[in-house]
Amino acid sequence: MLLSAPAGFGKTALMAQLLASIEQGPGGAVAWIAADDDDDLARFVACLVAALEPHDLPWRISPQALATLGQQPRGLRRTADELLSALGGADLQQGTGHGLIVLDDAHRIADARIFELLDLLLEHLPAPWTVLLASRTDPPLSLARLRAQGELLELRQAELGFADDEVRAFAAGRGAGTELAQSLIERLQGWPAGIRLSLDAATLAGPRAPAALGQRHLFDYLASEVLADMPDGLRRFLLQTSVLAELEAGRCAALTGDPQAADKLDDIERRGLFVTVLDGPQLTLRLHDLFRDFLEDRLRQESPEALTGLLQRAADTEPDDARRIAYLQRAGDWAAAEAALNAVARGWLTDGLLTQTQRLLAQFPPAWRERSSPLMLLQGLAAWARWEFLAMAGHFQQALRLAEQQGLGDQAQRARAYVALSLCQVDQRDEAAALLAELRAQPLPREAEVTTLTASLWHAGDYGPVAPSAGYMARRNELLADCTDIGLWYQATPNPRDVTLPGVAPALTLFVERALRLAPEHPTAMSAIAWLLYGLIALWHGDAARAAERLERADEEARWLGSPRNVCTMLALARGMLHALRGDIDAMRAAAAHLLADPDQEPPSARREKLRRNMQFQALRLAMIADDGERAGTLVAALGAPDLLVSTRIAQRARELALPAIAAELAGRWPQVVDCWQAALQTPDALEWYGLLTEGRLRLAAALVRLGRQREAAPLVEAAVLRCASDGWIGSALLAGPRALALLAHGGLVLSAGAQAALANWLDSAERLRGHQPPRAEVAPGVPVLAPAAPAAGRGPLAVLSTREREVLERLAAGDSNKLIARALELSPHTVKRHVANVLDKLGARTRGQAAARWRDQQSVEKEASRTA
């Protein structure tokens, strides 16, 4: 339904009446959104989700993550699909229930992607739901298509305006004579706002109003007459509170210093002064935007010096960070706005609120932005979030220049650390190394030192040497020990490749366990990656069952986040490694297919082809670990000849060094295998990447045994044992596979007692992995424990649920809302929503009602079984 007419034609009032009728009916659901000028796609989706919150929709991903999904590839389509799925699963009363989504003031929306999303929603909107949209102009939607399909009801100026008889009746009801009524008919042509204000202005006769005024100017003229007749206190109150989007007694009192604010709001409502009453526990009013604009214009004319102070006080009482910053920007208090944005922006970027950060950055005057080192640094962080590394480096370098020019010592150190980090990303190896060495040699503020150590880890992993990595990670842990800044923790989150770096085991484990304790209730990319790393740690211990549980938790977190690309790609590699070690070729191939498809999300470029080659090699390694010779051969052919000039990064060099050895092994050319691995092992730092050093030594040793050269093979096994012993992990040895390990264990090698025991343990672990019989590992104190599924006996279709999920389902079947379930089970609402999503997914249910029915059916079965037992 579209209400399209100029301001003052009663669109909002009509919508309020429609909403009231639906809310009073059985099984109705209403979600009202009032658009603001600063709404972008993410903020609009967040508002829509918040408006739908009371109706407990069966979300399959985090409602908070849904707001950021539009930034991903095919993000609009995925956002629409998730919204449609949730709306289609709403438990509206069969036959009588109706859902209504209201979008008021749609003309305010400047972000075209919002209308693209609305078009996608309208194309497949579930039958019980209707979208009601009010705008002063026709929105850029596919209105012609909707008309042709008979799915559009339009009410425009002619339908919304007063008919002549309605004007006469309305005027008579207000005690006006027929002459005034006729004047209003002729002059205002059914314009409800003008008619209403004309009648309110008791001293205004029809002929006295300037006839040539346009609607906006006439509204201002009439409103000024109404305002002039108000008591001084109420008039002053209205002018002062016009800076607020919504009027609530507490905020109005804080803004104006008027202890009678609640009484004045009651008076405003009684007078019907172009306000909408919002739902809530206390009276909250929203002024019609025409009236609010008029009041603010009048305030600016009468008391320009007061406006700045009012906007600053409005900011002081504003709970929403983005609106608070916008108030400060409107007040021209750029320093305070900068400080406020600087305090929250990194957290926003961690949560994926990139567009909101960029929008507020753009509101600063260009001259201010160009002179502000903190804002330049934020622009660099935003570019990092977009993976625009050249822009990132440029912003960080400018932030450093500004800080140095302005004598901002700590800020300069922060910027210098970020410059070093960006140099790693743009392959300026030597410049990065020199700057990092300089930074590590001096005392730094915590953020600067953490960033320096993170960049040092990147540099070591990309270019070597890798030996200092453990020290960097341990020192970073010390700095983060009492830090609760999620944004800084997220920036410091290790790369999965770090699992294989020498000596990092204790520091990496400590980081992950602390990160999981610190992670907020709602999933974040940091928590998903931390669970992924925790799974790899278990896998590197040889504990496949624990690894599978943790990787499943990482997968749940990623799905609840909307499956962000970076997390899902890392997860596919980790799960592929687990499946390969278990010998599950089908599952391994599925994970490899995800890796091989990932580069297609990039635009055509040299970077995409480099990424494709990397993913092909990753898939090749998985095939080799799983002994999938057929798939490995296909991938070797796709990769072709090695290219040692592809990059200066050791990870890429490791790939090219190992490729000839792998190809020779597939062909059974064992002398060539020996030659190729011996050549590759001349650069051990490169082969530390994802465990290739230990795996390469063991594959070389196995090839030597095949050639009867046991004496040459033994030192390689001894070196592999020492390398694994230094970490206490055996994962990199297991990558050689049970076939190579068995050949070494039974190949007549003369080894030390320790090496013999280690080799026997590796073979036993590799064979048990193939048999799915791993040992169990302890969980660190304070780390979230994965809830196991309850024993399946006698539970039928509910056997797939964990104990906690059964508890949630039981409350859900009793009719409890998410809030009641959270209170009863002492969980956060975020956690309840995720449990509900898991329950629906595992039971194959589309709605909460369907899941509740499964519970009741199972209870009936169990009662009958108990009765007949």
C-alpha cells in the first residue's frame, strides 16, 4: 500500500489508525519504521529488525548481523532472503492473523540500496504480510510491476485530502462559520494540515491569510499564528525540544531544565499539535517533520546562540552513539564529535558497521578531516575493513604526518604502528621491516605496541624469519591481559596459519582461551575465528572429536553472523584438513570445493588469479593428506609448472617449492621426490607455513626409505620429532598421512628411543583418526563448554538437540516468548535467538509453532511408552 502526497495530508495519522485496527485484531503483528535523513542500508535493516523484535521471528542468522549483510557479495539478495524466511516463519494466527510493515517518511531515504531491498522483499512477500509506505514523492520502486500484478493499493492527494463536505463538517464542529469554511475550501483545496491550523488560529480570518503562499510557507504562517497564542512556557518548551527526534519527559527535562516536562507533553498531546504518540512504557511523542522544521527554524531565528547548547545537551542525553555524534556535528562541536566517534568506531568496524562509520566520517568538514590525525586513522581502519590496502596505507601515512606536525606523541606512535602494518599488506617488505624494528626498540602506548606486534607477526609469517613469532605473541598476550577493547582484540586475532609457527603453542592457546572468555554474548567474527583456532589447536593435538566440536561451534557462529567470507574460507580449510586426516574424501572434497569457488567472488584482477592459485594448492594439500590421488592429479595439472617469481612472501614460495615434490610423488617418481623435497627444505622458514616443514621432512624420509636410503631418512625423522616436541603438538606430523608414517615406522630406521616412541605415537594417532577414535582433551577454566547432546535413547526426532536446546524448546512449546525464555533459563536474548535457530534447523521446522508441535508429539509418544511399559 502506498500513501503518496505532500506534507500535511494526514498520511501518518491514517497509518496510525490502520495499525490500531490490526493490533486490536487477533494474531496481528505490526512493525513501524520512521525513516531518517541519515539512514543507510545497515541502519534501515537494524531499525526493521528492532521493529520486528516483539514478534519473535524465527531468525536463522543474527538479527544484528543481518544489518551488515548487505556489504557482502550478493548481500542485498541474501538480506532479502533472510528477512523473507523470518517473515514467512512468523506464527501469525491462521486465517485471521495479519502482519504489517510500515515505512513512514520514505522520501527522507537517500540510500538507493534501501529501495532495492524493498523491491526484493515486495517481489516475494509472504501472504500474511503487507508493506505500507508513506512518502511525499513516489519512491523509486517497481510500482508499474506491482500495479500490473494487482498488488498495489495507492492513496494519493485526491483520496487523502478533505472533500468539500468534510471541510464544512469539520469547520462546523470547531465552531467556524460557513464563510470561513468556504474560504478554506477555495484556498486550501482539501489540505488537512492547513485547514486544521487555520481553524486553530482563532484570530485568523480567511481573507487575512496571504492567498499566494505555497503550502510550506502557508504552514509556517499558520503555525506561527498558533504558536503566538500559546502560553509562553509551552511555546518555549516546544522551541527548545524541537531539536529532539522524539519527545520523552526525562530527556525533555534534561534538555530544557523544566521539571514540568511531563505535564507539557500531556498538554501538547491534548492540543493535537501535529504529533504521533509512540508505543512505549511512558508517553513519547514524535513531532510531524513539517512542524519540527518550523519550530527549529523559528528557534534559529529567535535564539541562534541557544541552538548550539541545546544540541550539545541533546547529545549528552542521547543513548544511541550514532545519533549522539550527529547532534554534536549539527552543533558544530567538531572536537567533541571527533572524540565521540573515535571512542566507538573501532567497535563498530569490528561489528561490521562500516557504512555507519563512513557516513559519520563524511559529515565532518573536509578541512577538519584533512587536519585531523585521529579521523585520518579511522579512515585507514575503514579502508582496511574494505580490504582496500593502498587506500589504507595512504590514510595511515597521512595520519602519521599530521600527528608529527601537531606534536601529538602518542598519536604519532599509534599511526606509525598502523603504517608498518599497512606496509606489510602492500608488499613493501624492507620498509616494513625497518619501521617495525624501530618501533620494537622503544616504549610504546598499548595500542601502538599491540599493533606493532601484530604487524611483526604478519611480517614474520609473510617474509620470515619465523623464529621470533612466539615471542611477539607472548608479549602481545601480556599487553592484552587486562584489555577489554574488543576492537583491539579483533585486530590482534591470529591467522590460522600461526598454529604451525615454531614455539607459539602456549601463547596461541592462551590468546584463544582469553578471547573466548572475553567474547560478547552475541557472535562476532572474532569469536568465530577464535573457535576455529581452538578447533585447530585440538586437531594439532590429534584430538579429532574435540576439533570437530569446536569447528562445528565456529560454523554455528559463522552462520549466525551471515557467513562472512573471510571466516567461512578459513573454516573450509580447517574442516577440510580435519576431513582429510580422517580419510573422509567426500567431506574433504566438499570443503575443497568451497576453497576453489572463493576467488570467483573477487572482481577480475591479477589478485584474483593469485588467490585462485593459492586455493588450488590448498585443495591439493587436502587431497594429498586424504590419499585422494584422483583429485590431487587434477589439481596438479591445473596448477602447472611452479612459479618461484609469483611473490616474495614465503607462504607463496612454500607452495611453489612443494609443488614439484607433490607432483613427483603422485607419479611415483621417488628419486625426483627426493630431489625436489631436498631443494625445498633449503628454505625451512618458508615451509613452516601450515606445517609444510615437518610434513616435507617426513615425506622426504618416506621417499628415501622407498629407495633403500634409511641412513639418510633417520635424521629427517629425528628433526621432525624435535620440531613437534618444541610445541607439544603432532598435527604437522599427521599431515604426512598414515601411509608415509607406517612406511617410516616399519622401514628399519635406526632412531633414538624418543624418536621411535614419537613415530609410533604419530602412526597410532593417524590410524585412530581414520577410525574416528581420538583421545579427549581437557578444557581450560572459564572457556565456554560445548553442550553435548543428551543421550539419544528414547527421544526420537529430538535426539539431535543438545540439553540446552531441549530446555529452550520446552519453554517455547509452553508459549514463552524469547524474553521469558531468557529470564527462565538465565540466558541473554542473543543466546536464546541462536538456540531457537538451531532448534528449527535441526528439526527441519519453519516456524516456532511447528517446532512446538514436534515437542508435544514426542511428549505424547514418551507418555504412551511409559504407560504401556
